[in-house]
Amino acid sequence: MPNMKVEWYYNNKKLPHGHRYRTFHDFGIVILDILYCYEENSGVYECRAVNQHGSDLTKATLKCVSKTNLILDSQLPQGMEGGLEKIQTLEDSLIRNRDERVSETKGQAPVFTVPLANIDSLREGENSHFEARLTPTDDPKLKVEWFWNGKPLKTGSRFRTFCDFGFVILEISPVYPEDSGDYSCRASNDYGEAVTTASMKVSGKRSIILESQLPKGMEHTIEKIAELEGLGHVPEAAPEEDTGKPPEFITTPSDLTLAENSLAHFECRLIPINDSSMRVEWFHNGKSLWAGSRIKTINDFGFVILEVAGVYQRDSGLYTCKATNRHGEATVSCKLQVRGRQGIVMEPQLPSNFKTGTESIQKLEESLYKREEILNEEEKPNPPRFVTELKDIEIIEAGPAHFDCKVEPVGDSSMRIDWFHNGRPFATGSRVHMLNDFGFIVLDMDYVYNRDAGEYVCRATNKWGSASTKATLICKSKVNIILDSQLPQGMTGEKLKELERGPVSQAPSEDAPGSPPKFITQIVSQSIGEGERVHFDCRVEPKTDPNLRIEWYRNGKLLPSGHRFRTVYDMGFVSLDILYTYAEDSGEYVCRAVNHLGEDTTRATVSCKKLPSIILQNQVPRGMKKSEALMQMEATIKKYTSEVHLTEEDLYDADKKQPPRFVTQILDQNSLVEMQTTKFECQLAPVGDPNMKVEWFFNGKPLPHKNRFTPIYDFGYVAMNFGWVYPEDSGEYLCRATNLYGMDETRAVIKTAGKPGIIYDSQLPKGMKSIERIREMEAAWQLAPEQPGDELKPKLAPTFVTKPEPFTVTEGESARFCCRVTGHPKPRVMWVVNGHTVVNGTRYKLTYDGMWHLDIPKTRQYDHGKVEVVARNSAGEAIAETVLTVKAREDDYRNVLKNSPR
């Protein structure tokens, strides 16, 4: 029912908007998904449905029990790789070519059935979600635009929009205080427009959390946690005074030769270190290098770094770093050469055991496809001839064009096919496709323009002669020039110009007297620990003075430049952020505002507590008996393996001066296949030695750190996990344990076989007996009678020819569902996972190549459940269901982590 309104309530209050809450209402199904719950989400949830005839409601209770474990691992998501090009690819994938032809009938102006809702309680770093419902849902000329404070909304990686099946969605992730304002969505088509507006307020992260965030029962461990976090920190040198020397590069960056899509890293050292007037610039081939999503620069503590992620061939050239201060300047240069990826692989791709090389492949192909040999002296001239000629066609502009013909002889390897348009060679492109197979020659154009009209010639040439066939393409324009006004009733051209121009802001009067700067609010003193973030903010007037200048000082000196210090001054708002602090950052900070009428200052102090040094003493609580330590050791090792070979005598005792000893050895792995997982494991004594050092070596060299290798050393259990292996991982691995009293080693061998490079089995689908069957089918396609025009076809409701099949994966692996749908007009397909509508993005990939595909590159536990696909057109709809089973990983320890993603 179009007037049905569904609302959700939590404890008799309207459910707030947020990225964790996802609602769905379509086809009579009402769903609320809460992606992950906290203890404060417990309560009574109520769903109310209201229309013009009455209302109804249903209630349920949710109880969420909190976890009391402490999260020690980083919960940050992995960075998005690929930069601006990947964002562009994702945005381009949302654009769909619509092949449906719209009959010229009277349409409907857009109407927002559900308007946007205000969002008032967001904090910096959270996600915002605007959603509205819109009709009509099947207008191909419907245009949806978003505005922020009356201005078009800029595109970017934080903003994602979605418009399909009548849903209009805007997601901003994450949000900042400057994103606050009014957001408007305007929908327009040939019959009118509609606008809905909502506001969003985002509060900045300004307050400092002084209360302990530790779970109950761990009140006396804050000092030990602070000591653990400080392990390995080297205190920074005190800031240097101004030496009066010009810049000087101590080291120079090295020249690099990289493959395309690699990471380029240039690094050099620069003195003096803490010169506040130092300015560092990078140049590429003499032009200033601009920062972007792929380019990152760092200048801090005398280190000057340039990183270029995902390099292209155009990034090759000379890179120059220029350092300037008040006493002079210095430059240093380096070269970058990027090797492009070859389109054709010239090296042999044969397996190592394929000794005879190309000759064996030729013999294999000859045995499969070789026909009876014909001696050269018996060959008869056989020039090409067209059995079927091209036919003239007449197409409406923007419609598809199709030419086809048939040529003989079919198996001539010297046959060459050329296409010409009005006497000129006709090249392929994104909308032009050519096919020459089994004697069938096809030219397809996805859509045509007026300039494509003319004579098309197909010429076939071999060593005995040539033949050609021609046809004419006539392209008709859809409509002529529209001379009548397309404005809605009551709207004139002058009024439209006034609306587009918007309110005209008057320039401030030049004669208006100015005023000296004055701080309305002051910055506040702070006391923090080393490594934490510092934020100062205040407000100053006048806001619109173009001559107003803001300066920051620390202990009476101008604040040095560096990527840790970020300052903002906009519309009277002044802020300073220090991303992470050291003990040397302590002191008095002064913000000074100056114009030609005077100045004003505000000041505050920062007290940074230095973290303690490395703890080398044993942290086992006093009074813990050996039996208790033995129980803890056994419980720890049983988390990884069922067999415990360590005894009470293997526990660490400082008086015994025990050297390292491998109680069990790592074992050889001789039958591995490429991409298979494996691991080495052993047990090491003494257990609990604070001076024990475990190292891994590969073929005599230290094993490099990679995301495929995960070392473990936990209470006597030593292991190295391999996420997956390659043939080049084959070799000898050595594990070495060292302490103050000696050393011990254990070693093993890995042998990995590569996957075969040649596929010998037939790749034809089941039921397809031979290549002749394929030829018969292709011939039947070419001889099929012409299909009637789309406008003459009867309407058919969607029907699933192929339905998606159940899929079972281990968490983290990819899953894929496919289906094929028929119907007229062409059905539109929507995928639903556990009641949640799938949107094309990084989590889910939606593609269409004749069949509809849903790809989940990395499955999660919350993907486990029902998968539905809904096909709908103006004649009806169809639904198909299947099941996705996601099995938990054996090494999954997230059940002990709080709020970990499932």
C-alpha cells in the first residue's frame, strides 16, 4: 500500500538514526538490523504501521550482555588501497545503461513519500545516514541531486549516494564538525521536481576522558598497562636552538627502478632539525608536486620522506627536494623509473617438470586438432566468398546496430577481415564489437549516432584473393529541436534565473570601521600522557576581517612546522591539534591574533607525562607457586595443541641458569601445493625466561615480515603460521632461541609444488558433448528469424531461468551467487542478504554480463543466512531464495574481544 508508514521505537522513543541501524520495508516484509549491539541497546523495541484506515504495532525485547575482556590489539580497519582511481572505478560502477525504451505516455512528477529526517546527536568520527522514499521508481529520466547549505554536494571518498527501487540514500563516513548544516535532496524529471531537506549537527571531540575505562576487576593494573605501552620507546632529543645555518642535506635519496603499481619511498636527512622557518617542497620534473591520495610527505625531526603509492609510468622522472629557511636553501635530487606491465608475456609459462617445452605443446595440439595433411603441391586456390551478404538496416538514434554475414572457406588461417565505413577503416571501441569465428562475421554497435550513418563494407582477404560485401546504415534522430518552453506551469524564465542565482550576499561596505581582534573564548590548559593528542580551540572576532593573522607560540618561540601540528582558522574559529605528544612538547602555548588596529592573545599550558622505560623484571605476581605456573603453562599450550611435552622442570628458575632447549622439533613439509596453508610448531624451555629471544631464518637469511607469516611465542609454545604458500617459499627454515646462557636451534624443510599451467580437461558445460554441438548452436543463432521490435513484444513477468545455488565457505573467503532472469520489459534485480538490501560497494560487488552476479570478496559471520534475489518489472515480480553458510575459522579468537566485527 503506497500510504503505509512504518516507524520503529526503542523504549517508547523514536529509534535514532545511525550506521548500526538498518531498516527494510518492501513486498510486505519489515526488517530492523542492528549490526552490532552494546549493553545499553537492551530494552523494548516496537514497530508501528500506520495508514489512512488505522494502525497496528508489534513489540519485542532485546537483552544484550556485555563482555568484560580487554582489547589489546588494534581495531583500526585496513587502509583503502588504489587511491583516487579505485574511488572513480567504484563510482563508475553505479552508472547503469538502461536498455528499456519508454513509451511516450503521460508521466508523473516526482514525490517524496518519506522525507529526510534530521540528525542531531552525531559526534566526530561517526557515520551519518540520510534516507528517503521517492516515486515514481521506474522513470529513466529521473535525476537526483544532493545539496549542502544550498550548494551542490562535492563528491569524495567519504560521501556515498544510492538511488534505486525508490530508495534515495546518502551516507557520510566519517563525519566532521564542518559537515554540519542543511542537506537537501532534489529529484526532477520532465514533469516537475520535488525537494526534501534535513539538518545534521556534528559535535567535535573536545573533552578529555579522566575516568578509568578498564573493566570491573582490573582497577589496579593501569600502571602496568602504561609501562607495557612504553616498551621500546627512545626519548627524543631536546629541540635545537636557531644555529643561524642554512639547510643542509646529510643524506640523499636513492634512485629507484620499480614495477608499475609498486610503492616508491624516498628518504633523506636534513639539518638544522627544529628550525621553525624551515620549508620543504618537492618537485617532479621541475613542477611543484601536489599532495593527494597517492602522495604522502613527511617532514619531522630532520627526516624528509616522500611516498608515492601505486606508481604509474607517468610518475617516472626526476624528483627534487628543496629546503629553505631564513639563512639560505639546499636541494637534493633523485630519479624514479617505472616499468610498465607488458600486455604480452614473452617468457614461457611452462611448469618446471615440462622439460620438452614448446615442442611438446605443439605435438599435443597437433594430436587434438590436426586434420589430414595436405601437401603444398596439392593445394588448390580457394579465394574467399561470402555465402551470406550484409543487409541494409534502419536504426533510431541511440539504438543498437547489428551486421552479420558468412564467409568461406571456414578453416583458412590466413583469412583477414577488415571493416570500412564510408571508405575509411572502421576501428573497434567501447561501443563497437567485432567477431570472426567459424566463418561467421559480426559487427555490433551498442548505440549509434547520426554520424554513424553511411555505407559499411566488410572485406575478407587470404593468400588467393579477396571478396567484399556492403550494406547501408540509416540512423533516424529521435526528436527535432524543441522550441516550446519546458518549464512547469506558473514558472517563468526570470523567476527560474532568480531561483538558480539564489540569495545574493552583499559585500561589506569598504567605509565600515574595523575593530581590533578580541578572543571571545580562551584556550584551556591540559595535562596528558606521552603519545596522546592535544586539542586547543577558541573563537575570535571580527570574523570577516581579511587582514586578521593568527600565530601560535610555544615557550615564547614560534611553533615549529611539522605533520604533527595542524592549525585551523575559519570564520572566527581557531584551533590547534597536536596529533601525538612527547615530553618535550610541555610548556606554555600562546595564540596571538593581529590586524592593523591591534592584537590580542590567549594562553594555556600543556603538561606531558613521560612514559616509563622498558620493564625487564619478571611480572609474575609474588606468591605464585610452581604448580600454579605449571597449570597456566598447560592451559596456554592447550589453546594451540593437544599435546604438552613441557614439565615442571622446564619452568624458568633464575638460580639454575638454564640455556634454551627445544623439547620438540619442527617437522618437514614435503607435499604442499600452492595456496595451501601450513605451520611449524614446537615447544621451548625454559618457560617464562624474560631474556629469551626467538628468531626465524629462511635459507640462512632472516625471514622477512609479511602478512602471510604470523610468528607465535606464548608460554613455551613456538609456531610460525603460513597463511598460504608459493613455490618460491620452498627451502630450509630455521628457528633459533637465545638467552643469557646459550643457544639452541631446530630446522625443517618446506617443498611446495606449483599449480599446473596447462588445463588438459574439457571446460565445456555438462551436457555439451563436442565442439560440433557449439557450432550447430551458433549457426542456429545466426539463422534465427528477426525478432519483433521491443515495442511489439507482449509484456512478460520475470522468470528465473537459473536460480542461485547454496554456497558454503570459511569466514574470510569469497562467495559468489549467479542467476539468470527473463521477462519484458527487462527486469530489474535486487539482492537481499538476511533481509538487508545489498548496495554495490567494497563489501558486495554487483555485476551483469548476461547473468546477474553477487560477489562477496570477504565473507563475515553476519553474512551467514538467507540470500534472496528479487526481479521486478511492470508486468510482475519473482523471488528466488538460497542459503549462504559461513563456517568459523579455527584460529578465530574474536569471541574474547569486545565489540569485534563479526
